[in-house]
Amino acid sequence: MDITQDIQSLTTFRNNSVAFLQQLKKNKRPVILTVNGKAAAVVQDAEAYQRLLDIAARADAVEGIRQGLEDVAKGRTRPVREFVASFRRDHGIPR
């Protein structure tokens, strides 16, 4: 991060939005916008944002798998037939 370019006031961004959009597209680095000297928003290129969403989705999937494996290792599972029978019984679903 380059604070001379990547942290700007909202007013500066608003007054130079075309130049900032070109910068975002070129360097793919987000810009932190400030209001009264405090961080208020982050603006980034749509492609870079999509990459961030993809990374987060993969991390969620990996965490789900990790939790599932932990459940198996700690014996917190049961056979599917047992689950289905219990589910049917609990919800009044006939066979």
C-alpha cells in the first residue's frame, strides 16, 4: 500500500473520479477514502473485488471441509440410514 496514492479524502476522489478509476483499473490496488481524516470507505476495481470474493468463497469451502473432517475424527457423525429414519420420524414423513 502506498499511502500517498491509496489513502485519499472523499472530496479529492469526487473531484478526480475519472483519474482514480483509471488508477484503480491500472494498478488493481484499492483506495481508502477518508472523511474528516477517518477511513470511511474502500473503492476498488471490479475485477479485484471479484478475485477477493472468489478467495473468500474458497476459504469458506475449505473451512466447511475442515469442520466436517473434525466431526468425523471426534465421532460426531451417524449413519445416513439412522439420520433419515430420525428425520422421517421427527417430521411425520411416512416411508
